Amino acid sequence: MKKQDLPQDESNLKSANMTEVLYVTDENDNYTTANSIGWEAKKAALEESMELIQERIEEARENVANNKVSPVIYFMELNKMDLSVLAAYVGMWQWRVKRHTKPKVFKTLSENVLKKYANAFGISVDELKNFDGKK
């Protein structure tokens, strides 16, 4: 693609003050790099993935409110993490983290363990302990 033909369609990248570096050819047909704020196909894909993420966050909030899962699940989804990523952040085995997603087990966690989760999520221990999922 020629540098002058590089699409600059508005996308989520621009709203996040980000650009994507792409390889293009200059006027002498030499390869070079150029920044793009996105193009229509990428915009559609980003919007769809953001909608899916929002749906997962909302489902997690409802599950916390219905006492199906612990707040760990909600904050994990909110921070776009999965069990393996969260386990690495808190320095625990995945099976332990998965166990802590059960409301009954979550209520028995020590302050020290709760503090690890709170630090990983960037919130206070009180926010984590008292999150009930209700709006």
C-alpha cells in the first residue's frame, strides 16, 4: 500500500490516543513505516470485541449480585484478565484462584490474600470485599 493511500478512519485507537504502525511504500517504492488511526474493517472488529467485553463484564456483575460467583470474577473481567493472568499477578496457582471465585470460599479469604487481589485490580480491599454486584 502506498503511504498516501493509508486509511485514517476514526476508530477506538484514536479515542485512546493510539496509532498503529504499518509498513507502506513511499514515492520511490521503498518500504517504510507510517502511523494509522485505523480503517473501517479494523474499526468494526474493535467495536464488536469491545461490545463482547462489556457483555462479559455485565454478566459477571449479575452473577456476583446473584451470589453465583465472587467479586474476583467481576474485577477479573473488568480488568480484561483470565485465570492464568490473574494467577500470575497474585502469585498463586490457577486452581487456587479458581477456588477463590466461589462466594463461600471468597468469604473466608485472609486480609493478606484479599490485598493481593486488590493490588492486582487496582482497588482497595474494602471495595473488593464489599462489592455486591448491584448497581
